[in-house]
Amino acid sequence: MVRNRSVALVVGLIFITLIGPIAWAQLTEKEQQTLWEANRIFVKVARMVKPSVVNIRTEKVVRIPYAPYPFFDDFFKQFFDWAPQLPREEQEFVQKSLGSGVIVSDDGYILTNNHVIKDADKIWVSLLDNRKFRAKVVGTDPETDVAVLKIKAKDLPAIKIGDSDKVQEGEWVLAIGNPFGLGFTITAGIVSAKARSLRGLTTYGDFIQTDAAINPGNSGGALVNLKGELIGINTAIYTKSGGYQGIGFAIPINLAKHVMNMIIEKGEVVRGYLGVEIQMVDADLAKKFGIEKPIGVLVSKVYKDSPAEKAELKVGDLIIKYDGKEVENPSHLQAMVISTEPGTKVKLEIVRGKKHRIIEVKVGKRPSEKELAARTERTSWLGITVQTLTPDLARKFGYDENLKGVIVIGVDPKGPAAEKGIQRGDVIREMNNREVSSIRDYRRILEKSNPKEGVLLWIQRGEHTFYVAIYPNE
């Protein structure tokens, strides 16, 4: 009985926007009632959730050098073919931006995206009832694009937090935020996919994909289910025009909540760590491992003295379950591991030699960026030393912390790369027209290339990008 009623409501949701006045009149009273019930669900959820979503406005003071006498240089160059070098002055501008956030506690904690409030000098939060508060940053985590704010207020309408692990593809969802600064706006759609990985956005993937309209300004807003439960923090859109094109992404609330709790309780984000490099499993690999379909991830490297090595995990093992949960892809496993408290013992279900095994591993603490940066890769003939570009290294060398690639940290002055002008601090983004986001990508592409045919690199140096073709020294 309940199942039939649910099916009827779903059918109603599909057709409610497709029927006109004439068609409506032709429906039976029972059919009209079903459609109105579906409509009331959306109205009820909107009323329930809307007060928990806030508008965020930020201000950032930027200083831009400028010439106090812009025509002075032109005058001297025109008549004397030279110009005196006058000191440049700096002019201050206030850069403003808009975003959204979600009230997660009645005493003023707010979840949003790191990129919404990044480098802001001032942050204001506006509630649905028109109250405005100056917000302070409790903490941020650029690697997951999560930020936690706090306002001085009590008895706030905190949202009900759901369980993103229970989200299903095809499930109806609502997105609430502040698109284009228009104010509180609600859109509806379904969960299009789970465990999506977005290169260039965050270090860790596992996004919820939805077709609910998410536009600029929606970042940091709420993605909720039809129970009014928060299941994700809206964070990005896939677009070629700058606007909505039917594909939006949200950070699963379980991951965002884990990061938030660590920021509030510990003042820092401590991540779990296995110490392996992993890759996707395709149909051919699945066949080799004797499984029906591509599932899990394949271990391609085990780091020395890591939790994985101590648990006797081996290269070639296929991890299909983590702590009883099926592993969908590398970003999914990565998200589960970093959300595990260091010191926790978890069971891995693996396939080794077509046999299923259970291995218990004690999750370690993820090494610091400095320790990770110590893992370098020296090429056999290019004459450069590279390292996966981490957010910490990106900031150190003046790049956007979301930039992906491998960064050159050493150059052999007698090597072929040096002869082509490759410098320390250059970021290799592509090799032979294939994207490079880690040392693993770099190593794999280099191993498959024929040195006699050379290698084509797409390099970023500062704000500029260029191609370089490198061949071995004769």
C-alpha cells in the first residue's frame, strides 16, 4: 500500500509540470489529489529548509599597482625615445562576492565552501528574517572546500542533517541558495550520480551530482532530500557558459560534517591514511580478477612502513569493500579513508589471485604536506625531479591551490630539460596531450613513451602556459 502510494507520488512529480488546464480538467478527482499531494511535499520541504539557509557577502581589499601619471611615459617616449622610471603607487579596491551557507547548529555554526570566503577581510551573513550578522571564520579546509563560520546568535533554525551514504541515484532533491545575489532561491531535481571526481576543484572527490539548478552564488548552499534533511553542500557547476547547464555538484554531508567537527573540536583537520596508490578498474581488469563487473580499486603501489604495508596489503590487490561499504572508485575510497579517525581498525575486503580475503588495517594519520612532498620521482632521461603538486606546494610557488599537475623541484643542468629552458617551479600539466595530476600519471605516461620520439610537455610557469618538446641528449 505504501509502495503504491509512493509510486503514485513519483508519477505525479513527473507529470505535474507537463499538464495544461484542459488536461487537468480531464483528470479524475483521485488523480488530481495525487498531484496535489506531490506538490505539497515540495512546498513543505521548502518552508522547512529555507530559514536554515543564509546569504553570505564578503569583502576583500586588493592592492593594485598603478602609474600616477599614465601619459607621462608616452610623452617622453614620443619625443625623446626614452622615459624616466617613476615609482609606481598602489591603489586599494574593495572586491565583493556573494555566496550561500547553511545553519547547522542553533548557536550559530554555519557550513559553507572555502572558496566562498577565501581571503575575505570581512564576512556578513544574512538570514531569511533579514537579520544580519558579522561572521568569523572558525576554520577552513581547502582540500575538501569546506569552511566553518560562527555568528553570535541563539535559537537559530538549524537544519536537520541527513546521511549522504544513504542517498540513491534518481532520488528527488532540492537546492537552496543565493544565485546571482537574487536572494533565497529553491530549485528541484534528482541525484544524477554519486562519487563523482572533479579534477581541479578539490584534492578529494566523491561529489554528489545533481540536475537541480545550481548557479553562481549557490556555492555553500544546501542540497536536501524530500525529508528536508541536509545531504550535501552545493559547491560547483559544470559549465562552458558560466551558467547552469544541467550538471551541479555537492559535497556529501557526511564528509563535510566530519571536517566541520574536527575544525570545531580540534582546530585542525586530521585525516586517515592507508599509504597506497590506487587506480580505476575497467572491464578487462575485472575479467582478469574473476569478477562480473568493474568494481573497487586496484592497488598500484604500497608505501614503505605505511598502514597498508603493515597489514600486508600488496600491489595488485583489488579492494572491493572498506569497512563493509562497497568501493565505487578511487575518489570514493579516498573520501572514506580521510573521514576515518586515525587509529581506527577497519576491515578491507580484497580480491587476490581471484580469491576473496578480509584484511584488517589500522588507519594511520595522513603525513603532512612537507612529508608528502619528500616523495619525489627522478626521471631516467629528462633530467628533472618532480613532485605531485599539493596545495601547500602550490601556495609556496604562487599557484592556485587547486591547480593539478607535477611540479619541477630539481633540474639537472646538463639534462635535455635544462637545454629546453625547464626551470624549478614549472608545473607539468600534460604529457603527450594526456592530463597529469600526480607522479603516478607522470610515471605511467613516461614509461609508455618512446624516448627516441621525444615527449611533449604542456607547462605552466606563473600565469603563462606553453608547450615544450624534449628529446634525449645525443
